[in-house]
Amino acid sequence: MTGIVALALLVSPAAPVPAKPIPKPAAGFVDRNQALNFARLVYQLAEQVAVNYVVAKKDHQKELIEAAVRGLYDEAGQGVPENVKTALARAGSATELVEVLADVRVLLGDHPNLTGAKSLFAAMNGFKHATDPICGLYSARINAFASVDQDFGVGLELEGVVGTRWALYQVEQGVALGRFGAIGWFGPVPKADAIPSPAGVPWRVRRVIPGSPTQRAGVKPGDTITHLNGTELTAETANRLFSQLANPTQVFDPATGRVKVQERTFTFRRGTEKPFTATLKSDPYMPESAFGVIRTAEDKWNCMLDREHKIGYIRLGPIETGLDAKFAEMMSELTKNGCRALILDLRWCPGGYVDPGTKIAGMFLKDGSVISKMEYRNAAQAGTAGEILTPPGGGQYSDLPLVLLVGQETTGGGELIASALRDNNRCVVVGQRTVGRASIQNVRDAGFAGVQFRITTGTSLRPNGKNRQRKPDSQPTDDWGVRPDEGLEVPITADKSTELRRQAELHSLRPVDSLEALPFDDPEADPYRLTALTYLRKKLPPKR
């Protein structure tokens, strides 16, 4: 016998009675067998995290279970009781830790924040207290793109439908529809239509993905959806309509042997303007994450920013699989048009996949150049370790004058590209210091409903071996992130930076047939691009 129950019964002189009485279970009965199943799932994931987390820690599994308990009490809006802390401290084996965790779940009862699969999310996301803040659960996306959380097949993301809230909804829907078993589940399984919509009411567009059907229809962030397939969105219809949106009916067409492309009709409202309707097909599409100066009639990008001096411009968003091929295509077109220098804008690059990022950097480096150095806790399981060199077939633009734009939102893979080019003396850097995130993450199966756990397994260093990761105790004088070159820092307010990002986003969403003029069309109004253009115009030799 162990755990909190045992702590109450097995009192000895060596183990004094806790100062506070052990609380009784909360209102509502929780079956202990189900609590044990829940605790075993949490412990099994803790085993994987302890083996693979970037920092080796003594008794890490125990620390992770303590963090899971904290996550449960945090979700219940309570502090961890002293008797629970004592029970955890005394638990010395896997069995004892599992039993303590099960006891905790029984004590918390049917708290509304812990019903269904919420306990699993609270406990497993509690691991962040024993790892780092970017470790946690996320749902299997509907596609393989790093930048898409949920787009309903049309390139449309809604406020509230993101992160834990969205992942939990997917699990609840999957259990309600019989796709997943109710493993680790507490309480009754609701009907799918009764599960609260994470989008709330009204449905507000959080993000439109460039290159998607929604972008081509002219929808913008901030638009609200008033009707789906002719049915008005109200508080009474929201859950049912969202269930239909999130779980589209698949219709097999025997004539073609394929699933029919589903069409859905949305009515949008934008401020005080007249509502407009768009019929969007759930067609496969490739999210755009490389942008130029203006869209052409062929729905491609013209990337020549300064036609007189032949200065090109490409802005990178999330580093998706295949981005390197798109980037190479844009660079080839610039070369055909006599490009003499390039401004590569990484200000809002949030990172993404390592492979396309290294290929993009490699296009500007000579063979054998170091792009990054990878350090892993468990290199055998992680795969790639050590130095990453320029990939074969790179170096096409190793002599092209290059200016990088970076800012306080340049993260991860964007910083990898920037540090690779800067340390190899292939560019100058304009802007502000970057975020300082060099974590390498992998995913592990969480053991229920297809949910994945993202875990930090390694760290990416600069080619010169210096640190890129900003740590909690890092000082401004320490090595982290990527700094602009001396004299090329762009002083800018937070409000102006936010406004520039909004302008760039709207610029990337403008449909090809739109004649609307946008502020981002004018590089002179953007202090970053103006600084880069001024620098290059002075450095470029006169045209022949």
C-alpha cells in the first residue's frame, strides 16, 4: 500500500503525521481503476520524456510525475496540498508513483476542468514544469504542414481553434464518434453535437493561409462567419455547425473511384460592409510561405523590388517541406531578370523544418560550409547530429550580395538561416536581435487518441559553435540569437513592428485579381527595407 491513502494509514515514528489533515475526495465519485489507467498512461509518457529530453536529469521520471500532479491542481485552480507533496517525496518506485498519481485524481473528483480527457491534457502538459515551456501535447494535424494547426481543408483558421483547446476538442469528438476508445477518460461520453465549439460565437477568422482557397476568395483575418451552408450561426446552432465543419462528410464517387471534393458555402461579414458569400472546395493545396513584391497574372510572385538597381526581395514565412524548391524557383526567375543583389526578409519567420532551411542557406554558401551544429541528448534516436554542411547541389548564389532582415519575431529555423549566412560572412544583417530559440523538437505518441507530445531533444548551435538559445537567465551581453551588424540596427516601437507585420500579412493575402493598393507595396515606408535598399544602392557597383 502506498500513495496518499497509505500515507494516511501507515503512520510511524519515522514518518510523523502531516500537519494538515488529508482532504477528502471532492464531490463526485471517480473510479480508482480508471484513475490507475490514467496514471499509467501519464507514467508511460514520462518514461519516454525522461529518456529523450535534451537535458539528462537525475530522477527525472519522478520530477515529471510531480509536474503532472502540479498540472492537475493548476487546472483545478488549487495549490498542491502538503500531504500530496509528502506522498510524492516518499514514492520510490514506478508502482508507488503511479498509485500516488491515481490517488490525486480520485481526490480531485469530478472537477469540471478535469472531466473527459482534460485530466490527461492537464497532467501531460504539466510536464512543462520539469522540461521547458514549448514541450506539450498537440493533435495530429490534418496535413503535414508546420504552419497549419487546423484549416478545415480550405485554409481558414478560427480564433480559439488552436493549441490545447483544439486538440482536446478533437479527442472529445473522436471518442464521441467512436473513432477512439475512452482510455484515461473520466465521466460520461457526450454526443458529438453537444461538445462545446472551441470557436465560440461568433466565428472570427484568426488566420487565412496564403495559397489556399480561402485566400483566393479574398477573406481576411478579422472577418466573421455568419452562416455555414445557409444555416445561421447562433448560440443554439454553434456546436452542431462546428461539428459539421470539423468532421466533414466524405462521399465516395464510384465513377472516379475517389472521394468527392466537398464544397461548403460560408457567409462572411467584414465590419460594416455588406456580407459576402464564398463557396470553398476542400481541395489539396500547398500553403505559401515565400513571398515577393507583387503577384503576377499567373498567381506567382514578381520579386524585383528595385528595378533600377536590380535588387530582389523575398520574404520567408514558416519553413515548410518543399519551401526550398519554391525559393529556388523564385531565385531562378530573379537571375533571369538580371538580379544584382537580394534582400532576404526573415522578420516573421517562425521556424519549421530543418531540411528545407539548410537547403535555402546552402544556396548562398560554398561547398563544405558549416550551416549549423546539432547537439542531442540521445543522438542515436534523434538521427542527425554533429555538423550540418551545405547540401549537394547548393552554392548557386554564393557570390550574390545579400542583406538579411531580422527582428524580434525571427525564430528557430529563421535564426538558423541567419546565423549560417552571417557566420560564413555571406551577408550583412539589418534589423533587431532575434528571439534566441535553438531548440530541436521531436514528437512521441502520447498513448491515446492519436495525440502527440512534442519534446525538446536537442539544440542547434551557430556554425562558429556559439550558443543561439536564449535561456531564462541569459543576459543581453550573452551569446544568443542573431544580432544586426553594427550601424544597421533599426530602432522601432513595438506598435510599429506589429503594424508592419499586419501589413505584410495582408500583402501576402491579396488575391491576384485585386487592384487594392496596400501600405506594404511601398518599401520606403518600411524602415527595415529602406535601410537595406540604402545600404545596397551604395555598395553595388555602377551598372554597365
